[in-house]
Amino acid sequence: MIYQAYEAMRRGSRPLFHLFNAGQRLARDESNPWRDSLAMRTLATAWELPARALKDYVKPRYQVWEELGDLEIGLQETVVQSLPFADLLHFPVDDGREKPKVLIAAALSGHHATLLQDTIRGFARDFDTYITDWKDARQVPLSEGDFGFDDYVSYLIQFLETLGPNTHLVATCQAAPPAMVAVATMEARKSKFVPASLTLMGGPVDTRLSPNNALNKLTTTLPLSLFKKFNIHKIPRGYPGSGRRVYPGFFQLGGFITLNPMPHVKQYKNFVVNSVKGDDESLEKFRDFYDEYFAVLDMTESFYVETLQKVFFEHHIPTGQMTYQGELVDFGAIRKCALLTVEGANDNFCPPTQTEAAHDVCINIPEERRGHYLQPGVGHYGVFSGSKFQAEIYPVIRDFIHHSVAGVSNGKAAVPPEKSLRPGKGHHAFEGTEFVDMQLV
């Protein structure tokens, strides 16, 4: 009944939203002669806050811009392959260069793949870039069947086969575990489509490590059955997926904020201050970020429960229990695919060492084809978006991909001197860095 009650409240609040939204737009209108007065800016702020609280945040359009010489062009995505629960999107850059293919495996953990537009922009500079665009389960009819952890893996394998040999796979956040399973399965089957390299960015490979974040505390104190009982609901009438059992997007959004509320409180306080001051540039950054952040999707019950069980409760990858289609997955089969792990020193969702643990599992990758990079000063979202991603993290990944494929060393020679890309295990502690859960720059 919770989903039905939410829908009733959402639909019933539409008139109030339009009232508040019209008020704040009128107060900020260029033709309003009192627009820049303190009183009008204060009134606009008082109207916009409840308007944003009541707003429907739909999936944003991809708006990926790339610089070509002195020109800045928008990249138009094309659908290469469409499956019931995801599309394979391509972001071509017509610059006359033949570039290696990169498939970005987006996390299926509440947000749309559009959250990775900054990631796409980085890779599109040097690679032929593709992304997995996961669909909202409420938009997928029941007739299309179910979607679980194994299905996610199967989709990655299908997309890699579509793209052909020597594609590079980059997995963000929750996509790391299924990406590892996909690569191990393809290597074991001696597929000619095994990715040339696998980059894992802030992904929960072994959540037993650095267990003091809020999510790990929940999964070690509460039983899985409780998550299933309270978080799974049926999609109400009015959607193509009506009747499907899902973990609703609005539940997930509440979970994201509850796990780490203070950065959001800080950003909203800054919004009020900037709005009253009339700092339009800061306001636009705030709106752009939260229009994206609050746009969430429903995920199927099977995928949600299986991911919790395999990754967060029973730790199937590091304990050797992971299966795919009923068969045990042998991560030791990964030999040809190079491996790079990337972590943020201040990541509160996937703390340092949880992603780096992939090196302990993929034991047969040669040392010269593996590396680990820890970025100081960034939280979870800063690992794959924002100024530090563009200036510091992306160059490390780019150079690792190019040099690992070329059979050079583990990338040290290619990485700028101030970087620290190293093979194997270990952890550098960066003290005195401010926790940043999101990047608005």
C-alpha cells in the first residue's frame, strides 16, 4: 500500500507544485522590475524550496558536450542494441580518429545512467564510448519477464559481444561485482570478446573491509528478510510495469540521503544563501545536480535482493561462492584482461580497500597488467564525476588502458609524477581531506 499511497500523494500535490513553481518563476522573471530586490529574491527562495520538494524528477536527457579544437559540440547518443531492461548507447565523436572502444557499465542502484554524463565526457575525448542505459522497472511490462543479478551479467556479456573484441570495460559503483563475473565467465569460456581491460571505480567487491560506513553497519545488524519485507512493493496501476515487485526509486533516494545527510543539508543551506544573494551561477549548479540526483528508477525485486545477498550479506566474490547460471565462477580464469581499481579516499558508500580487494580475487593477472589508484579529497561521486575526476582520475585510467594493452609496465611510466598508481595491495591514508559526498564543480 505504500507505493499506492505515495502515488496518491504525488498526484494530489500537482496543483500545489504548479502554484509554488509559478510563483518562483514570476519572482525571478527578467521582466519583473523588482526581480533583483532583496524582498523578491527572498520570496522566490521561499517559493522554490517547496516547489522542488513537490517536483516530479523525470529521467534527464543526456547532455554531453565535447571540445573539438575551438568548438564545443553536443554528442548525440544512438541506440546500438535494445533489450527489455537496458539499451546500449553510443556517443560518437566525429574527429577522424580511430579510437579504442570503451563500455561504461553504469550502476543499477537507483539513479539513471545519465548520472554518468561527466564520465562519458571524459572518456569520449580519447575513446569510442558506450554506456549501459538501464530502464526503469516500472516502465517494463511483466510480459518481459524478471531481471536478476545473473541477467545483469548476461546483458554485459551480450553488449561486449555486440561491440566486438578488444573493448575496454569500465564499471562504476555497484556495477563492479557483475562486471567481474562477466569477465571471469568470458575468460573461462575462452570467448574472443573478453575485454582488453577492466576498470573498477568505487565498487563493493569485498564489503567486509572498511566496514564502518552506514551501509555496512545496516547489513551486519539487520537480516536480509527485513530489507525484503519493508523495501519491496508492487508498482501500482497506471504504469507499463504495473504489478511488478520492485524496490521503488523514492525508497532508494530516501536511503541515499539517510546514509549521509549532512552534505545535502549543507548544499540546501548554501542554496538559500545563494538564492537570497542572487548568485545565479551557483543556483544553476545546484539545480542541475539535484535535478539529476533526485531522478531515480525502480529496480526489480530479484536484482535488489540478489545483489544484497551476494555482495553485502554473504560476500560471494571474496569467499569463492559466486555463481552464474548455476555454475561456480572462477575468478582465477581472468588472465588476459588487465585490471585497474580506482577508489576515493573519502568515499563513504564504498570505502577504500573494498574495490582494491579485486586484486586478491583475480590472482592470475600478471603484475604488469594490474594497478590501483587512490584519489585524495573525493567522496563516492567524485570518483567518476567532477573536476578532480576530469583532471586527475580520468588521465590515470586513460593511460593505464593505453599502456596495459600495449604490454608496457603497470602504467607508472605513463602516469604524471604526482600520481600514485601501484600494483598489488596496500592502502595510503590521506589525512586532513574534507569529506565530499558529491561534486558540484
